[in-house]
Amino acid sequence: MRRLFFIVLLSFCAFQSFAEVTVVLNSGDGSISLVDRHTYQPIKHFYVGKEPHHLMSTPDNSALIVADAVSNDLVFLNPTTGEIEKRISRISDPYQIGFSPDKKWFVSNSLRLDRVDIYRAEDFSLVARIPLSSMPSHLAFNHESTMVFITLQGSNQLAAIDLATQKVAWIIPVGNTPAGIIMTPDNQHLLVGVMGENGVAVVDWRKAQIVKHIPTGVGAHNFMPLGDSRHVLISNRGGDTISLIDTQTLSVDHTFPIPGGPDDMEISQDMKELWVTCRWVKEVRVVDLTNYHITHVIPVGRSPHGLFFISHAPRQ
């Protein structure tokens, strides 16, 4: 009986150690790498589709959606294990995706087709296709879910779309090669990573005006909220650094080195650990946010982009 107890206990511990994975999208080889969240060891590597760039969980967190841009489909994964559950193949060129805060709309940026597609979130039925020039890249919503904002990498602009009318509300120049975008927690400003300007454009979205530029680093690219409703991180992909921005003072608190072209990020629930995909070196790096030291380097696939684990910090 005692032997049986220890066998069950060991099996439970083994399950616990693999009970959560980090999902890493390797856009260069169309694959997913699954990494054990607790041991930092690769578990599995499999093909998912052509050019999986970005991913996000459904509003109820029941599934993790991977956007295969060139395969023209959405792949739904179990958010804890990373296993494929289903595909939706009627989504055209989903490069970057997002659900509106009110869970009514699903928006997909078609970067190579120069348009934004708006779907009903409940069934992914197409509502509107809005042409934009050129290269619609990242997106963000206002808190009221009335507007979606799109960076246009090819034309150095920022566009605002009225979700009720599915019409373009305004377009403004924002700087050379804009990429990541995020709304500040107070719903007052948009922060836009402008790669060619090596920093962040701060936009008053109600006035459609740039009000400030925050220098961060070469190739300022993409954002991730720290989880404290005040700070966000931005990856400076060309400069091999990440900067911590205070959204209340609109200034940089700290910048630290991450070699290999840091891109997308994920933050642990306790806000003490940062995972970063490094696009140029086929690696994920893990950072201790208490001292900004790299603690683990994990091999993954070619051109790693989006990553996710379910026990992440709040998205604010």
C-alpha cells in the first residue's frame, strides 16, 4: 500500500511539473515550441501552419488562438498544454489579431493584403473589410470598445477605425515604421513603438495628435503590460534592449540588455519573471525582473515571435 502511495505521489508530481507550458511561435519555420514553465526545458516541437506570428487567448481564456498569416487560418490550442483543438480556415491573412474589450468584435490585420478585417467575435463571421495603405501591423482598442487603432508600417501612419460604422475615423503620420501599440491604463494615450525613430510616440487619440516622444532604444518594437496598471515594457529589437516605461510620467524608468533581437514578451503572474523571444538567434530568454539578469536561455525554432503562458500577469 505504501509503495502504491509513492507511485501515485510521484506521478502527481510529474504531472504538476508539466501541467503548464509556454507556447512559442516560430514564424520562420511554421512551428510551435512547447517549453515546460517550471523546468525551462523544451517538451515538444510541431508544425502548425505558414508564418504563425501572433497569438492571444479567447476572452474566456478557454483557448489560445494562433494566427497563421500565410496559411489563412486560426488554430485553437489548449492554453495549458498547448495541444491543438481545432482550426478555423476562413480567416484571410491574420497577421495580428485582437478581441475588443466588450467581447463583441474580433479584428484581424492583414499585413500583406493591406487591409483590416472585422468579424463578430461570437462566431467569427465577417462584417467588414477595410483597405488601408500600407502594411497594417499591430492594433489596440480604447476601453469603451468604440475604436480600434492600427499601425501602418509601410506608410508610417496610425489609423483609427470606428467599430460601430466600420469606417476610418482618422489617419495621422506617426513616424518611420510604426509597429507595436498599446493603450495606457487610464485610457488617455496610445503608445506607439516607432522602430525607425528608436522610441515611442505618445498619441492623444481623442485629438488625433502626437503629444510626446519617449526615446527607448534602436528599433522600438512591441509592448507588454507589467501587470501593475502603471508600467509597460517595450522591446527595442534593433538595440538588443528592453525598456520599462511609466505610463503616468510617460518616461523610461529602466533599460536593460537582451541579446538576439528581443521581440514578444510574457510576464509571470507575480511580475517577477519575464520571458522574451529573440528573433535573430532562435532562442527564448528568461529574465529575473528583480535584478534584470538573464536566468535561462532556451533553444526554440527559427524566428521566434509570439509566446504565451496561462499564468501570466494582468494585461494592464
